[in-house]
Amino acid sequence: MKNPPIKTAIVLYILITSLCTSASAIVYPPLPPDSIEIAYDDGSFINRGVVVDFRQEVRVKFTPLPGTVGGVLKEARIAWLGGYGGQFYLSIRDAHTGYSVSSNPRSNTPDKWQVVDVSTLGFVIPDHDFYIEVHHVSGTTLMAIFYDPNHPGSTKSEYTQDDGKLWTVWENTNIGIRAIVQPQNAIPEFPTIVMPIAAIIGLMFLFRRGYI
């Protein structure tokens, strides 16, 4: 694995732990009907996690798949390493405009794929890249997300430290964060009720007569 560039006094924080079960043993929840998943890890994680805490936060850059543009981001899914529980919130960010929306803080679920419903944030998938960012809630303990270090050429995962302004690409590695999209043609719409003119006239007649 080619490690991210090391800056002065900055290292990439990674946990190796015996507190978790086998990475391959965590169960992946079924996808919602008519949804499309965008993922870069293949689930073959090692028993190791990249830290999310007051020093370091992470994100994954997603490129829309066919059929997802114009849809709504329905879920974000995160593969948490076992043994480390804290609180986090998500930011969904347009990679071109910088526009972002954020979820409420919540506790992570160690040793599980955590499904976070972000549909109420109303983030519409653009025709270009967007990010799902995982931010640590100040004052809570550290957490760690499974990662897959065996993806030569991948530049989808990033991390930031200290001021949170400078993101660094973690080359050849995919962090366990996935995006679930509800395509535009699967978004429910309220039915339009069309009444024949004769029916409308009939109702008006009954109303005037005092029957309704």
C-alpha cells in the first residue's frame, strides 16, 4: 500500500485491533427496492480501521452512475470497526460548487454496517462528483472505519487533520463508505386526480341543491 503523503508533524492514524470480529463477518443490510448503490470497496476489508476523532476525519468521493443523476441520496452506509464507539455527523458535499448539507449527530454502531437515512436532507445527485464526509463530534471518543488497501490506482478516499481545510488523497485505498441513491424515476409522486367535466357539473348541481 502506498501511504498518503506525510506532512510535517502529521501522520495517518490507523488502528489495528483485536476487539473486532473478522471484517468479512459483518453483515451487509439489503438494499432498498429500486435503489442504486455506489461503492468502491469490495467488502474485503482487513481487520484494521482508519481513525475518526478530534485529530482526523475522512470522506469518499463518489462519481454518479447511470440512472442516478437527478435522484436523491437516500442512505449513507459506513463499515465501523469493532470496539470503538463515539459520535459523528455526515456532510454531503457537491465537489464542484462546495454546497453541502449535514445530518444530525448520532452514535456509531461498532462492528456493523451502519445505515444512515439521509433522504430528508434532500441532496439531489449532480452530474459530477460529490462527497460523503464523516465528521467527529467534539468531546466523544474515537471511532474507526474499515478500509480496503488493495485497490491500485484508486483516489476516492481522503482524510483531513487539524483545521479540516486540507484534504489529502489516500491512494490505492478505499474506505468503507457507500452511497445509496433513489433514482429520479423511483421517487414517489402524489397522484393527479382528473375528473370528467360531467362529474364536476354534477357535483355543482348537487351542491346548489343542498345535497352536499
